[in-house]
Amino acid sequence: DVKVTQSSRYLVKRTGEKVFLECVQDMDHENMFWYRQDPGLGLRLIYFSYDVKMKEKGDIPEGYSVSREKKERFSLILESASTNQTSMYLCASSLGQGQPQHFGDGTRLSIL
Amino acid sequence: GESVGLHLPTLSVQEGDNSIINCAYSNSASDYFIWYKQESGKGPQFIIDIRSNMDKRQGQRVTVLLNKTVKHLSLQIAATQPGDSAVYFCAENINTGKLIFGQGTTLQVKP
């Protein structure tokens, strides 16, 4: 079974802090994704990566950056956290195009 | 623009009955579709997928039907159980590896 592990289930940070969310997958998947999930808005793609050191903007990249130094790890960075970034963050990975994405259990992030 | 929608935000069924969850998509170029199940406090879990060259695919207690003529996707769950209570999402792939997700239908199973 594919396992996607997100480092924290719950996180509370303050406005203006730099926040790191970590994601690791154990199936040698090429593609990795970061989403946020908000009530009434569904899942929205923030950033994705098709290879190591490669990144592409998703639909809502503003205020975020990412890092993929190793194939198995994809980090989401909130450069200066704001209250409107309070959300559930979900990481996913897939073997390739036309393959299902497998999700972690999410990090519920609160920015105070 | 592209959108993937589910017809009903909530579906309530009796335990043991069959459930049908519907999804409409708008992009005729979509070539791959996935159904996910999300339980409270967990991430979406892959259930079943179907490619655009098929119109039906069966799994364990689940069947996905694809009607490309009317751009409609459905998930059928046989003999619904309390453990099936969750939010169900459809997602479509438009040849890019990115997925577009619907809003989700909450399935409530009454004992």
C-alpha cells in the first residue's frame, strides 16, 4: 500500500511566522502535490512537482512556496503566515500522469 | 472553465440498500476519472478509477459508470454499510496529471 505521511496532524502558528509542512511518500512516486481543503471550496491545488527540484504552480500559489530536494519528500512553505491560510492541508503523490493520487491524512493548520 | 460537480451535497440511505452518487463533469477532453472516499479526520482514500475508453468498471461492492455522451459519472455502492458513511468526491484528469475535484457528497447510512 502507498503511504503518504504528513509530519503534523495539527499545527498552531502565529501571523507572520514562516511555516513548514512536510510530506514523505514511500512508493518512489514521481509526482507530488499540495492542496488545501476548505468548507464549500473543496480541494484546491497549491503547487505540484513532477520531479526532484522541479515545481509548478497550481491554482492558488500566492503566499506559498515548495521544495523538493529528494524524490520522496515535498515541503510546503508559508513564507509569512496569515489568518486566511488557516486550513486543512493535504499532500498527495502519484506514479505518473493518468494514475491515481494517494493522499496523506492532512495537517490542520491554524494561524492566530 | 472546467468544473466537476456532484448532484447532491447529502445522500441518506438505509443500511443494506444500494447507494448511487452522481457526478457531472464539463470537459469532454477528460480522459481519466477517480472516486475518492474521505472519512472524518482523514485524507481522501482512492476507491476506484475509470478511463474514458470504458463505460463501466467494478470493484468490491462498488461500480463506476461513465456516460461520455452526457458527461456523467456515477458511483454505485452495493449493500451500503455504516462504514460507508463518508464524503465522496469525483475527480477528473484532463491529460495533464492534475486532477479537478468535485465538491463532494456526504453519504449518511441509517441503521
